[in-house]
Amino acid sequence: MIKPLPSPANGSASTPASTGDFSLVLGGPLYQLLLRTRLARVPLGLMLRRVLVITALAWLPLLALSLVEGHAVGGVAVPFLADVEAYARFLIAIPILLVAELVVHQRLWRIVDEFRERDIVALSSRPRFDEALAAAMRLRNSTIVEVALLILVFVLGPVLWKNGLALHVDTWYARVDAGRSELTGAGVWLAHASIPIFQFLLLRWYFRLAIWWRFLWQVSRLPLDLKALHPDRAGGLGFLGDSVFAFAPLLVAQSVLLSGIVFSRVLTGTGTATEFQGEIALLVTFLVAQIIGPLLFFTSGLGQARRRAMHEFGMLATAYARDFERRWMQGAPPEADVLLGSADIQSLADLASSSDILSGMRSVPFDWRTLFRLVVATSAPFFPLVLTVIPFVELVRRVLEMMM
């Protein structure tokens, strides 16, 4: 059961060493604004209310203005209610980005306690560990960063978006006149409100990921007590591998957006799904790398721990094998100081099991199954695009053939 974390209501960074409070999302001016406007309750309550209000702010004005202008269901080549990209961006991706905050908060806060409870960070390094944690919380609460993001998306963003328009037909948000695009009323709200809302939520997530990368980098540089014989085959860092699934909603939200963009091109006849295979593969790789990347910071430490343990275990195994052979194959009486007190067959089997664990130790704190599950989750939103290329019945038939 996940216990709620204390969070300072004023958004200041508490002392992590004393409170165990670690959260990438409980801080910053927007979080405080959500608390004051009763769109959030400490730590992240009222999720449904928050999702409904922010999603409605981005989508409902577009619907209303399109209805008034006669572009909701017709009147233009791409009416509002036929724009799959708008559904994907505002009705699916935005809610997922908001729900991701709760998922990340609930799953990542235990990371700090895991480092401490497992004694992975040596006592002599605890002050540096707490300093890295406090720095992460200060960045999370930065007013300057959030204000800069707001200026970027609400001031510079609309200019860049309008300059990047390259339409060939009239849509619900812009008309094409003599090669130039003129925004409709719905288009003005789209450029100056809806898209900036989405961009701010996404860019703020990238800022949080930067904090996470920085924190793990600093921790990986500390002297860590990694156990090469730990059953998780990751030196005791296996819990870090499990943490990547906290970010799965963030990856899915971005995949949904690209899937919606491609689907819109397919429906309007301006492109096919196969034309975007390279972009889709590149995006999936990029998104998964965002989450897996910081775990690679521990590769060097895990490699050193494995090499050191292999050397020490090799000497131990040699001494044990010598005692075993002398007692069981040569019939010599056991020595008083025989290794581990008993050079018997069961102990030899235990030694072999330990050797298997050591040989199977990974140089990264995750396995291929973790990576595969993350790739599948990130790729899932693109499945509907497959149906635009291969009919559903034919797809099922091919899958069944591969399974037989």
C-alpha cells in the first residue's frame, strides 16, 4: 500500500533527509495555483476535476467556435469533429499527461528510501546524497523555470506555429488564401491557448525528466555499496529498473499525439502509414531512451562491482574446490579451519548457484523484459495505424500463423 507523502504547502523544498519527501511533481508555481484554485488537494487529490477543467479549457472553446463558424462538421475540407489530431492531442494526450503526475509521484518517491534502506549509499556519503536530493527539490520548485516555459509557449510558441503552417486546403482552424494561411476564430484560440497548454504540460515534463537525470547522475557518482551476488542480478539496484514504468504514461501520451497526426494524414489522403515508418521507429527509440538513459549512469559502478567480485569469488571457489577434492576425492581428514566449516557436496552446489548469479549479473539495472515491455507500451498507440495498411481479419490470421 502506498502511503501519502507530506508535501510543504508553500512549495518550498523540505529537508529530504528528515522527511523522506521525494517527488518530481509536487512543486512549482502551477502546483501552488492548482491548490489555491481547488483543482488539487495535497498531495495530488482531485485528479478527475483537474483533468476535466484543463482538458475542457483546451478543447471546448475550439468546439464552440467551430460550431459558430460552421466548421464543426462541414464547410471546409477538414472540419473540427473529423480532425483526429485534435482528439489525440486535447482529449487523450492532455489527460494522460496529467494522470502521469500521480503515477510518477506514487512510484518514484520510494527510490530515495530504497537507497537508504538497502544501505547502497554509504553512511559517509549520506550528506552528499541528501545534498543532491535537496538540489533536485529546489529545481522542481523553481519559479524562474516555469515562468520561462510559460513565456516560451504562450509568446514565442504561437509565432512559430503560425509561421510553420503549410496548408493546401481549408480547415476548421485556417483558410488558405493566395498561398497564405489565415486563422479562423477557432484557429486563434488553438494557436494562443490550446496548443500552448499542451506544450507547457509536455515541456514541464521534460524539465522534470532533466531533474531526474541530474539526480541519478549525482547518485551514480557516489561511492555505492553494490552487491554482485544480489539475487536481482543488478547489484541491488533492481528497484531502479522497476521505476521506469512510472514514466510509461508520459511515453504513451507522446505516442498518441504522433499517432493522431499520422492518422489525420491518412484520413485526408495526404499520406499513408507506411510513409511514416521511419519517424515512428525513431520516436519510439527516442522516447524509450529518455527513460532508460539515466539508468545507464550506473553501468560503470556495476561493472566494477562485478569485476571485483569475480576476482574475490574466484579465489574463494579455488580454495573451496581444493578442500573438497582433498576431503572427498583423496580421503584426507578435514582440516580444523576448512573453508566455511564444511566442504561437502551441498555446499559445493550452493557455491555453484552463487557463481551462476555472479555470472548473470547485468551491467545495467534493468533486464530485456523491462525494455521490451516499455517498447510495447510506447508502440501501442500506433496499432490502429496498422489497420490502415492490413485489414483486421488478415492481421489476426498472420498473428495466428506465427503462433502455430
